[in-house]
Amino acid sequence: MVAPRPGREMGKRFALAAVLIVVLTAGASATAALLKVSSVASNLFPSSSHLGLSTHDLTPSEAGAPQTIMVIGSDKRPQARSVDSKSPPHSDTMMLVRMDPNAGQTSVLSIPRDLKVTIDTPRGPTVQKINAAYTLGGSTLALDTVKNLLHIQINHLVDVNFRGFRRAVDALGCVYADVDRRYFNPSGTGYASIDIQPGYQRLCGQKALDYVRFRHTDSDFVRVARQQDFIRQFKAQVGLQGVLDHETQLEQAIGRSVQTDIHSAGETLRLLKLTAFSTSRPVRQVHFQSTAGLSYVTATPYDIRQTVHDFLTPSARSRQPASQRPRALPAGHGRRGRHLRRRVSGGVALGLAPVPRSEQDKLLTSSIGLGFPAYFPRRSLATGSVQTVRRYRVHDTHGFSHHAYRIVFSRGLVGEYYGFEGTDWRGPPILARPDRTVVRRGRTYFEVLDGDHIHVLGWRTANAMYWVSNTLLEGLTNAQMLAIADSAVPLH
């Protein structure tokens, strides 16, 4: 009899941990997927990947009940007994994910890394940024600090370092991201180097990591929103079945990059069933109520209570059955439709203004030979301006190249950019599963929602796809998004 290879069994355990990370934001699509995960979980043995947390640290989960999972993204594993003063570990991301079978959505709350908190260390309390908790005491102290701050129960903890993130993204075939603007920082400036152009594109490994970690010239709030947006797009494209289909690749890619308290088949299946049988699949970003300062992000007790309430309470839209949710009426349909048309066409009441003719001429010049009509929104926010008009090519999921262009608009606030995209790729993943479809002015709009906010609003023509993208902080109202899309016409 041949003894099982330790590396193989360890790979199984880490593959399961990787599955769990994606499960946090991806709904299961079939009972068969659960059976496959059950088979993987049945091979688990005690492992060094376990965090060894007790019921004092984590609240045991019950079958069918809501669950809250804390996910930590770190640059290296903290030492067991001491901290390396020359290169201490850092938690770049602290995120809470809540799945509630009665909510019809997955809520994601990212905690600003610069949030000013009191950390209860073995040597006594110290006031520092919250990401220092991981440096001082690893995932256990980070968990305790978050619990003391928010006063909520946390059921599970997953700690993944950056190497694991890069490899997992590559193992799952990379991720299409709707990049809102140019991200550029050359090497040798003291900040992480990055060079990513705006527009819808496929991000892999290191580039994906650079994108979600970027914070130079951005606020902590924008960075958090970018990470949440990446998760939403990751979830929409991959899903649990996609993770399971790449089980072997994940085993090879993750290695020792993940630690978690989840180690039994029973716990695994309870979590997966909760995900699988949730009534809906949208991911809702919950913004952490706080104020940015020069050195710290601060939150009052009221801010904390409001943030926790928003995180634990589903939005009104998600609590309603789909048949009862309000739908935008076609323009001109009934009294309400006529009123909405007057508001939209007026523009002024919505804070919109005509886009300068010079910007339209710029796109008209760059669209020569594009191969499909170049639409241009005639209205944009009165504040801000057009930042970039970029023409490029995007490769689809089968490797075919498509023409595309991106117009980047600044909202006039730090880190806030919205965009208009056009491409002859008529089936991009970003609009493959819209949350809602509405008809206005002869167009069928596909809406991707973030809670009650329209995050992406697109439509399809005979030979192209077009969409308006909100800012990462959802700075445009639904009425503004609709008005900008309504104003888009082909250039001649």
C-alpha cells in the first residue's frame, strides 16, 4: 500500500480554502457543485493551515443562519512568536462578507486600513491605524480588534497573502475589469509601480494585484471601493462552479498562501449550502461611514452604529420580490414618464451640462476605421471634465480581438471618475447577467446594481455594446446615469 503524499493532501486542503474565498462572493449554481466540494472536504486532515481559533474568537455557525466571514489580505505571514522589525507583516485588506438567505444579496464591508482605533495588545492598549493590529498580533489580534470596534459576531476567518491572490487569479483564467481611469506610477518613486490604461480589459496576476492595492493619489475610501468592485466583477465571471472546474489549478497555485478556521466537511457544506440557496446573487458594497484626515480615517460612535446597521440590514430593493420592485417606465409613458422625461431632458435639474463640441470632435477623429458607430454622450456632469478618450483593442474569452474605446470623465473629486465605453464585442461579461432590464426611449437598458445604485448601465445595438460606468463611490445618481445614457447618440 502506497502512503498518501503529504503535498497532495495539503493541496486539497488549500484548494478548499481557495474555494471558500471565492464562495464568499459567488453564488453556487448547482447541487452537483456541493457534492463535488463534499468529496474534496472528505479528504481533509488536521493541517498547519488551520488558524487554531476558539469559540471565544469566532461564533459557531448554525445551518441555514446568516454567516459573516472576515477576509484578511496580507503581504506575508506573521511570525509565531515575534515580529520581524525589519520587514513586519501588514494587512493590506480587511473585509467582512455577510451571506443571509433572507436578504437576497451578499453584503461586503471593507474596513479602511487607516482607520484610527484602539488595539488591545498584550502590553496594553495602543491607538494606531487598524492595519497595525495584524502586524502586532497576526490574524487573531486583527479579528479581536474588528470585533471590539463593530460589536458584531464573526463566524469564520480566512487569511490569504498576496502571492496566493496573484496565483489564484491566474489559475481561474484572470478577471475582466472595468478600469475607470489611467493608473500610472513609474518605478523609483517610493510607491509601487503600476501602468494600467482605462477601459474594459483582462487583468491577470500581478497586474490585478497592483490594481486592487493602488492607493497613491487616491483616498482610502476609493481604494476600498475599487477592491469591492473587483470582487463584484470576479464573482460575476467565475462563480463557484468555475472555481470547482479549476480545482487542480488552484491546488497548484495556492500553496501555503491561505489560512482559515474552516477545516471540517460539515462546516464547509453549511457554508456552501447557505451560498447555494440564497434567493439572489447581487453583491452589495457597504460604505464605511467615516471621515478622512491627514494621517487617519476617523469614525464616531454614530458612524460605527450606522455602518453596522447598513451591513446587517439588506437594502429595501433586495428585500422585495422581483415582481414588486419598481421599474423605470419608458419615456413618455403616463404622467410619471412625462415628468421623468422633462427632468432628464432638462439636464440642469440633474446637475448636467452639454459636453463641449471639441471633445466630440476628438472622438470623431479617433473613431476613423473603428468598424462600428462611435456613440458619444452629449451630457455629462456640470462639475469635472473629459479626461481621456482612448481607442484600443480588447480580447474576448475566446481570444478574439475587438475594437473598443473609452471616454473617461472626472467628477471633480479625488479619485472619482466615470466612463462611457463602446465595443464591437457584443457579449462582454460585465453585462452578461444584469440585475434588471428596463426599456426607455426605444432602448433596452441592462442595469448592474450595487444595492439600489446603478453601477453600470448598458445597451446593445446590431453590431456593438455601449455602457455608462458609475464612479467607484457611486457618485452619480440613478437619474444622472439614465440621463447620460439617454443623451448618447452616434457621431457622424
